[in-house]
Amino acid sequence: MSASDVPRAGASGTRQGRLRLDLLGIYLNDHLAGSTVGTNRAWYLARASRGTSVGEALGPIAREIAQDRRSLLDIMARLGVPARQYKVWAGRAAELAGRFKGNGRLVRRSPLTTVVELEFLLLGVEGKAAGWRTLRPLAETDERLDPLELDELLERAERQLRTLEELRFRRSQEVFRGLLGD
């Protein structure tokens, strides 16, 4: 779904009304926790893949994911939604715990690790895009939300998804066809 396909407020079947900031606050804080996980995982994978084509492609994506997290915090501030630090810390703890998964190796990265981590990032970016798609129609009736900013964030997420899928597919083929020499 592209930014132009996002339903607009006032379209058939939608109700215009005041934003439920209590529920939107919970929703945005859940996205903030996920964004914390995604930002940290993107940086970790970019560093772990340094010197490879995956690492070169992930550096800019990791920077964008960190910028998107800052954009989410800015949106929350404009809406008057406080960031719940316990959710941020829970996201950070979950990301760190995720590094200790079994990968068929005791002390070093398995070739499979990068494939799984790219899939994890794909899921996170898709979740982020869903969040932007949720906010976009609300921007039509709430001046605290900028429709152009949300369109740009959604387009960037879609570009990130294409790049991550390309990297994931290529890496999975290398791993499962035994082309890595590992």
C-alpha cells in the first residue's frame, strides 16, 4: 500500500471525532517500544555485517530507522503523549535478549543469523509502516499531525521494506545454497 492508497478521514465509513489520546497514547508507546527494538537491532546488524554488501546497505537504513524513531517521539510530543520509559526499557531488554538465540554455533555468528535478523527487521519496518498508515487519516482532522510528514515517513518505510527484502532474499539464497564458504 502506497501513501496515496491510505484511506483519508471523512471517506465512506469513517467517523470524524476527537482523538482518543488515552488509546492513541498506548498505541504510540507500543510503537515506541518496537521502534527501540528495531533501531538497536538495525545498528547491531549493520555493525556485525561491516565490510559486506549487507553492512553497506544497512548503514543508511539503520540511520533512517533511528530518524523514524525520533519522528515518532516528535509526533508523540505534538500530541501531548508522554513516552512511557518502562516500555522503552522493555523494548531494549527484549532486543538484548534476542541476541542470545540459538543459531547452531556457540561463539560466533551463524550464516543463518543474518537471514533471521533481516526478517526481524522486515517485520519491524512493516509494523512501523502500519503505524504511519494508522496516523495518516487522523492528520486530515488534527492539525498536530502533518499529512506530508506522514506521507514521507510511509514512503521511506516502503523503500526500506524493498531494500530489506532484497537483502534478505539474496542472503537466504547464499546461505541455503552453500555459497558463503562458511
